[in-house]
Amino acid sequence: MKIIFISIGFIFLIFIVVTIFNTFTTKSVQPTAEPTDISIDQEAALKRFSTALTYQTISYQDRTKFNFEEFDQFITLLEESYPEVHQQLEREKVNQYSLIYLWKGTDSTQKPIGFTSHYDVVPVLEGTENNWEQPPFSGNVVDGVIWGRGTLDDKLGVIGLLEAVDYLLEQDYQPTRDVYFMFGFDEEIGGDQGAKAIVETLKNRGVTFEFILDEGGAIVENMVPGVSNPVGVVGISEKGSATAELMIEGSGGHSSQPEDRTNIGRIARAIARLEEKQFKADLRGPGEELFEYVAPEMNFGMKYVFANKFLFEPIIEKILLQQPASAAMIRTTIAPTIFQAGEQYNALPEKATAFVNLRIMPGEPLEEVKDFIVDTIDDKGIKVSISGSEASNVSSSNSKAFQSIQQAARNVYGDVVIAPYLMFAGSDAKHYEAISENTYRFLPVKLTSEDLQRMHGTNEQISIENYINAIKFYVEMIRLSNKM
């Protein structure tokens, strides 16, 4: 018996030594910040951005509602606001409203790099106009804050990039690589006539990129448990988006003589089964990489857990599943959004349909997702169809391009922790992966939880400091990318 206790004690000692060793040898992968010396003419940059926000370049699902006069005027504004950019860079229109700017580099043997954004915005929800503290298309600057639709999504990217180029031209900067700036006009409704058309144009010319940088993740405080510093997340992939339709048809009849299982009941049972079972959670891919990057910056307790993921993964996954945002990082999500059945309160509907929105993890084909739904609901009377897109490719977090994003962000923001992650929403970046080795998604601003709710919502705004820092980030990123 004594030998058994000694053996157990020895095994426990080895366990402690190994796990403590793993914890203390987890090294930071954040580059040393090199504070930037960029000095932006704030007053001039503010005026240009504020004016750009006044144009109602709104994307509607119904394309007949587009007011293209506003889009024409916005493009004219860019020409007038950035004459040096338009003189020294080549500009091309695709589908009349998408813009490609090419800044020729000195070394044509190197692969070009690309920055993309979009200048269309979502509509202001009818009836909410009076809820805005400043008019949504005013571009007003009040108490250090810039107000208006597009301040975060994503005229910030368009204007921020053009400001960065304008600044570098003033400094007589000449890139080594060709640098492309590509601005879509319909990203909010999928980018089919904007970014997709740009990609087709460049693909036909044989243009391929070292990397593409688009909007996406941002810098958020209190984002990761155990990390006191702000964390900036860079999307290295985005989840697929699909819709599953569950439909059943059968006899209706009077509600006074229902069968035990009605059409509505069977669809409701199917949805309940899906929500109860859920897709399998698995901390892998971009979600796993996120914690590999932030683990060295955690307090000791959290670092101990994540440095020994091989032991604690089930516990970690259980914790992540407790919150919708973190759960979405490790599994395909199920969201019933539409239910259609019946017209008369005392008549059984002959048909019932439910639509389920799915955000799909990388590596999960649509056919496998459909099979999971069919097997889970286990009702041969319900027809299941699925349409949509699978997740995008996963870009490298070990590339020089990703390291440049890290360095540029830390040069501007100092103590920020930059890590890869899986983006839940869609962006134009998914189109560009057809012509780029890597695609990254990062909006270089600090956001609060309130800011995230304002994006596409009421009172969209950005601080002056954030706007200026975004310009500085793009300047740094262009410089660093030409040193890769």
C-alpha cells in the first residue's frame, strides 16, 4: 500500500513539474513596440472625413433603391480631397463605382500587396432617426467624437487609407512592391458587383497578392479572461453563412380534430432537437490560435490552464460554451430565424416551414452540415435543403504579413496584444482569397462593447483619437509591408 501511495505521489509531482514548466516557458509572441513618429494634420484629416460621411452611399438589398448620384458625388469628393493621390497613383473604375488604385513599386519582381475597404453603408432603420444624438449623415464633430453612418463601417477604412497614402506622398515615400487599394460599393449586401468584380478583373490579368488586408476584428478591452491589456484580433478566416430550410407538407383540416403530431408540432420538435443537441464544439483552428497568442499575456491562473491545453481542453471548451460569443468561436451555430405556417386560427396548416441560419466552422462542408441536421431531427417527413457558403480559407498567422500587422498595431497602440481569430460576420475578404495567398481582417481602432453595438445601429461614432490612430496604423502597415 505504501508503494502505491509513493507511486501516486511521484506521478502527481511529475504532473506538477510538467504543467508548471509549460506555464513558465510560454513565451510572448508579441513584437517590441517601436513608437511611431507620424504626425498627422488633424484638422485637415478631420474635415475630409467629416465631409465624406455626409454622402448617403447606402446599400439596399433591393438594388433598385440605390441612389447612385450619392455614389458619384462621393467619388468626385475623393478626387477633390486627394489630388496628389489621383495624380501619382493609377485609378480604375470597375462596374462604374468600385475603385482600384495602383501605387507602382520599384521592384516588379515582388508580389504586390493589397488593402481593401468599402464606402457603402447600411440604411438607418426607419423610425430610429430621432434616436441619434447627432444626425446619422451629418459628420458632426462634437466633444472629440465624429458622428455618422460609416465612421466604423467602413468609410473609416477608405478615408484612413487615402489619408495614409497622401501622408506618405508628402514624405516622398516610394514603395518597393506594387500596392493596390481596392474600394467596393456593395459590401453590405455581399459585394457581388463590387469586390467580386474587382477580383475577377485582377484575376484575368494574372494579378495575385502576397496578402490582402480588409476590415474585420478590432482592439477591445476586457475581451479575453485573464488578459488586462487590450486585445486586438485579426481575422484569419471567416465562418461560412448558410440557410437550412425545414419543410413539411401534409393534410390540414379543422383544428377540432388534430392528429397527435401536426405539421407545426413536427417542425417545432425538429428545431428543439437541433437546439438541444447543437454541433460538436472543438477548440481548433483560428480559435485555438487565438489562445496560443494570448496565453503568454494572461495572469498565472489562466496561463496555467491554457499552457496545458492538452489536459484542460474539455474544461476550456465547457467555459467557452457558456457565452454565445465564445461558443460561436468553437462550433457551427444554429439560429432559427423564420417560421411560416397557417393562416386561420381554427384550421390546421397543410404546410409548415422553418429557416435556420447557420454560421459554419472552417473545414465543415455544407453536405456534412445537412447530414447532421437530417440525423438530428430524425423525421423522414421533413425535407431539408441547405444553401449558402462554406467558411473561407484559413490564412497563416506565422507569415511576415501577420507579423507586420502586429508590429504596426503595437507601434501605434503600445501595449495592445495582437492575436488571430475566427471572424463570425462576412466581409469582402472572402472574395479576395481567390487571388491572395493570405487574407486578413482587422479594423485598427479601439472599440468598447457599446461601439460594437453601434456598428449598423444607432449613434455610430468614432473618437478623433481612434480615427487619427487608424491613419497612423495604415502608414506603418504600408511601410512595414514593403520591408518584408
